[in-house]
Amino acid sequence: MTAKDVHAVILARLPALGSPGERFFPDPDTDRERAWELIAREYVEALQQFDRTTLERAFARVRDQNTTGFWPSPGKFRQAALSLLTPEPDAGAARRRAAEQWADAYVSRYLRTSKLYREAKKDGWAGELLAYVQAAATVQAQAIEGTRGISWDAVLLDPASDAAPREQIGALVDECRDREPKEVKVQVPRGRIAAWRAHAAAHPVKPEQTEWQEIVARLADRKGRGGGPA
């Protein structure tokens, strides 16, 4: 249960799952190697409590469910690891599995049918959009199934809101539970879309930027680096 295990089991394999998208780069002046340090810190902080076997199983589960072409969030891996670490009673486990299926089905359909996603993919902000849709669909599915406790991702939090995180997530859950008919249906806030469009337009991805596979491999092999992010 060390940061070194997170690097070896999760971080080193992320490039094989696709690209990070732009959600990890709030500062456009951050170079790719420094960005990797910041990304690594997020994953390590979320996952270093788990042993290597649990991380291996969590990675396999998330990898098999990931159809987006972008890196799953630290929260996604954490949810998978927690579900493996603490077995639930049969009824609770069945509800959580059903919620996962609801969310995965919705996201898969969204990828195929959403005009907004096609625009985002073309213009360079699909990573942010998909992260939000995945997180919102997961919360909604859990609310519909009535799972014990709600797992959520920080990407859902409104940075402009003064409300506490629990209040914001609670409002999303209540809205879903009150909805008729009961179905997963994500409405992305217009303010988020406008911000992603503006950021992508102002900071387009340059084709000459170093490939992530090369960066991760080089930094993983660097001597004296240790198990955690610098």
C-alpha cells in the first residue's frame, strides 16, 4: 500500500487507455512533464491506501468498462477499489451493480448519439464533457437504484457555488429522485460548456506536444524518483 504501487499499477498504464483530455490542465502554461507530476499526485492521494492486488483488480474492472478514449478519473478507480475492498450484502451489491450498468449504458449511448459530444471531440474539450457526464450519470443511477451511500466525483462540484460539496451533491440526488419517469438523463450546465469552449479555443492542443506514452515511460524510469510524485 504505497505510492509506488499506484505508479506501477495505475499511472504507468493510463496512456494505454487513451488521452488525458484537457480537464487535468487548469493552467495552460504548465508543461507536460510538470502536468504529469500534478496528475500523479491526484491518483496517488486517491489510491495509495489500497494494496497492490486490489489496485490490479480495480484497474482491470475500470479498463474493461472504459469506452471513452480518455483516462478514467481517480474517483473512478477509487470507487472500483472500494467496491472490491468492502463486500456489501447481496441486496446492496446487486443495487450497486445495477447502478453501474445504468450509468455505463447511458454513457455508451451518449457517445454514439450526442451532438454536443461530437462538437466537443472536434474542438478539443471532450475530456471535460465526458468526465462530467460519467460522474453525473453515476450519481443519478445510484439515486435511482437506492444504493447505500452515494459515490461521487469532484468534477460535479460547481466552482462558483458557495454551497458545501455535500449540499451540491445532495441537490443533484434529490432532483433525480423527484424525476418522473426514473431514468438517467444528464443535463450539462451551460456555464460549464461555455467555459470548456472558451478554454479550448484559447489554448488549442499543439500537434508538436510530446506524446504521453513517452513522458510517462521516461519519468517512470528516472532514477531516484521514488514511489510518489515529485
